[in-house]
Amino acid sequence: MLNDTITHAERELYLTLLELAQQQPSAYEWLTRLPTWLNDIKDKANYAHAPAYQASVARLPTLTVNNVDLNSDVLTIEANLSESQRKQTMALLKQLMPWRKGPFQIGGQLENQIDSGQNEDQQAAPIFIDTEWHSDWKWQRVAPHFGNLKGRRVLDVGGGSGYHGWRMAGAGADTVIIIDPSCLFYHQFMAIRHFVGAADSYKTHYIPVPLEALPEHSQLFDTVFSMGVLYHRQSPFEHLQQLKGQLVKGGELVLETLVIEGDANTVLVPHDRYAQMNNVYFLPSVAALTGWLEKAGFSEVRCVDMAVTSIEEQRKTEWMTYHSLADFLDPNDSTKTMEGYPAPMRATLIAKK
């Protein structure tokens, strides 16, 4: 029997935007565009794998969920899981590989073992989705520094599978809208939504579009996150202006991106690839990025964290079997990429509109 998880989640998104539009008329433009946004991500002409991804989500079994913890580093869905359900769920979730942002757990507590006298169909071991990225480490670095999310509308730009968006809901946000144009990530989010169900009161939503597809100057959000996106943009100033346009006056931007050491005039423009990525365009110093934000009209700009990405934080796993960070660094000098550039270092800056 197929579930209606995607249809239900999209209906809840529509109702959320409808309610928002009654308070903020600029949201009506979102409602107008929503059918196209949601239809395009399912169109096989656009995404050859879309029907297979939809089928994988629709075939996920219905479990008895006992608790959902959106505040745990491992986003945990405690549920009764039989061995047959575990096998079915594992097979379907692996059809949505690679899983890059997480981690997630579906089933009982990881430390719980099956009682030796218990039928294995009564309680199977939990499923642990060990994603490429320890996205929980980034959250631990960033969360102490941004403003309280309770009661706030939040936009998560480039949210991947939705891990950080779920954490934002767990932190008390009134509404979280995740955007990312990836067909795969959209369906990964829907797979987790299937098991989360209504545990978050449907505060967490996903629109499969890039930032530039949103209506400009919506000014709908109290907090906007852009983590791991800026260096992929050919026009960083345009990206900053688009982020600013989604914020209410006085709203907060949380910007995390790759940076390099240097002064206010230091910006690295990789000639070809950076850490084997061919879509990296600008890596500024923190001082230069601060200047960019101020030039874009932000104020109270501050750098709250800097961290070199380790091969423990980003690595190959059972759920992401392709090359990862260790393969992109100089094998003789881990402080450099294969191309000879400084190894990935990330900074988080917070600013006000």
C-alpha cells in the first residue's frame, strides 16, 4: 500500500503559505508560483530519476512512532521497527543515496539491543543514516551565536536533505521553509517527513527551488540561513542582495561559507577546480566578506566561528560511497587541496538587515 506523504506535506505547505498571505500579502506571489515549483520537481523531463525517487518515498512503511527528537545531534525518530520493516525501509532509503547531510536515526535507541528471548520481528535494530557530513558539528558551532528562533519565521537556503531545517524547528521556530533545487534532496526530506509525521506540527516545509526563483523583496522571514552556498554563486553580491530581500527589517542573516586567510582585499578565485569542485567561484577572507556584507546594506556584521573542515566531519560512509574530502586534499600535505589551494576553512558571519 502506497503512502501519501508527499501530497500531504505539499498540502500543509500550501496551507501555511495561505495563512501567511493573509498577514503578509507578499506571500500571495509564492502561492501563485507554488504549483509550478512542485510540478517541475516531479517532471521526468527535468529530472530523469524523479519517478523512482517518488516511488521510493511512497513505498516507505507506516511505523508506530513513539517519539521524535528534533533537538538531538542524531535526528531521532523512535519507532517500533520489525525486521521486515527494517529491510524494506533500508532498501528504499538506499535508493535515495547519496545521503550527504545528517545524521538521522529511525527505530529504537541506538544503544538498545534486541532481547535474546524476543522474536526478531518484534524489535529490529534501528536504522542509522550515517551521512557524508556531520551536519550536527556545524549546528553545534553555529547555534550558540544566532538569535532565539522561538516564534520566528525562518528560511534555510540550500538546505540539502533538510537536517538543519529540522533542527531549526526543534529550536522553536514557528515556521521553517527550506529551499534547494535538488530533486534528490527534496525526496530525502520527504522520506524523513514520512517518519516525522505531524510531530513538528508541520512547521517544517521544503520548496525545491533556488533562492533566485523566489519573489524578490518578499521580506517574510525573521531569520535567513545561507550555509555552504555563497561560494557556489557566480555573483556573490547578487546572492547577498537576494538574502536581504527575504528578511524583514531588523531580521538576522546567518551566513556560512568557505573563506581564506588574508586582509580586506584578499579573495581567492580558483582557476579551474577547488577541492575537485568545478562550481566554486569566490573564497574571500573574513575581512573581505565583512566588507561585502556591509556594502550590500547589512549592519552589525560579526564573525562568530571559523573552522578548518576535517576528514572526520566530511567523509565517505555506507550512505555516501563516492569520493569525499580525503580524496580532494593533497596526499602529501593535508593543509592544501589537490590543486594546491588552502584546504577548506569555513567561517560563520551574522549580520542584521
